[in-house]
Amino acid sequence: MLKQYKRGIALMLIVLVSLFVIVAKAVQQALAILEKVKEGGETIDFSTISNIAADASSTSDSLLFHFALLLIMLCWIIGVVDAYKIGKKKDLEEP
């Protein structure tokens, strides 16, 4: 075992917060789309939902979503590289 609990907890917290942001934004956008569909009174088909979804997304929401995804990817890469380096160091220390 590498016993790097603080690093592991920090990476997990960052990923969990990022996932929470992504899910919250997705639910918020889905509710906004549902409200617009209700207000429109149109027949519900794929093109109507697609047009409303395109109108509902804003640049700031998109940036936040992409930033959260980037954080998750960075945490994954950092975790893999860190585990490799620590494991390699432990291998060299053991006889």
C-alpha cells in the first residue's frame, strides 16, 4: 500500500465537487428545457427539444461544465502519475 491518504482524499474531493457541478448544471438545464416545453404548448419532438436546449445553454454554463470536466481529467492524470512515481520509489527502497 502506498499510504498516501491525504493526496487520495484531496483528489477524490476535487472529483466529487466537479461531478456535483456537472450534475447540478445538467439538472438545471433539463428543468429549464422542461419549463420551456410546457410554456410553448407545442408538440414534443426531438427537433423542438433540440432547439430549446440550444437556446437554453449559455456560455458561462458551458465554461463551467468544461472546467469541471478538465478538473476531473487532470485529477485522473495526476493520480496515475503520482501512484506510478510513489510505487517506483517504494520498489527501489525494498530489497
